[in-house]
Amino acid sequence: MRLAQEADLDLVEVAPNSKPPVVKIMDYGKFKYEAAQKAKEARRNQANTILKEVRFRLKIEAHDYTTKLKRAEGFLKAGDKVKAMILFRGREQSRPEQGVRLLRKFAEDVAELGTVESNPTIDGRNMVMVVAPLKNKSDAKAEQNAQRDAQRAANKQASHATRDTADPTKEAAAE
């Protein structure tokens, strides 16, 4: 306690449950601030996995299928689960094997981004399959933040370079 008073710092108990209790000489305000920053960063990186839905019809055209596939790939890259749903109408309900075939093709197409969590099941007039992403939401979000920061740095550097070479009259006036 005397050393802490001489250094004009606080004596902070770091591990109260250990025998003997561990204390550290430090600035308590700074310690509290850093702990709050760590907690804030942890909350920011934490993310909930959301179930996104992609709906198909049994007789879907190739272009429409690729559009839905790209949408689902975007969801999986962002770390969200994708619920692929086929809507059956009228006589289509008598051909569930075609729906299973379409969902299996969908699963193969997104295999590099996700894995099938639940196999195709019939739910009333719909057939449903859930695909889970390979990387979790927090990893995807951290990767996205890193890419955005790198892009901003590159843009900032490019704007400085163009500003420096943009106006040769300023250079002549400066000389």
C-alpha cells in the first residue's frame, strides 16, 4: 500500500480468490477504461446467426436458379444459415422426388460455402432444407471489417497520390 501511495497509483486486486490474493499497482481509471473497451469490442464482434430463406418453384428456369443461388451464397458468406424452400402447387405435390433432386443440386452448388444441416423434408405444400455456413458469423464479420479497412486505406492512399500530382501549377507557384 505504501508503494502505491508513493507512486500516486491505486492498489487493484486482480485475483481475489487465489491464496494469497493477487494485487497490482496501477491507475484504476485506466484499468476500468481498458476493461470497458475490451467488453465493447467483444460485443461488437459477437453476432447472431440468422436464418435466411430462399424460395424456389419446382419448375424454375436456369437464370432464376442462378439468381437465387447467388443470393444464397451471399447469405452463407455473411455467416447466415440458408433455408431453401420449394413451393409445390397443384399436381406438383405428387412429384416430391423432383423437389429432392433440385435441393440436392442446390446443396452441391453451395458445398464450398456451407454444409447441409437438415436434409429435405416435406412440410405441408413445401419442401425445406437448411444449409449452415462453414464459417461462423463473427469470423465472417471480422473478415468483412478487415476488408473494408484495407479498402479505406487504399482509397485514402490513392486520394493523397492524386491530390499531390493533380495540380502542377501549385508546384510551380511554390518554387
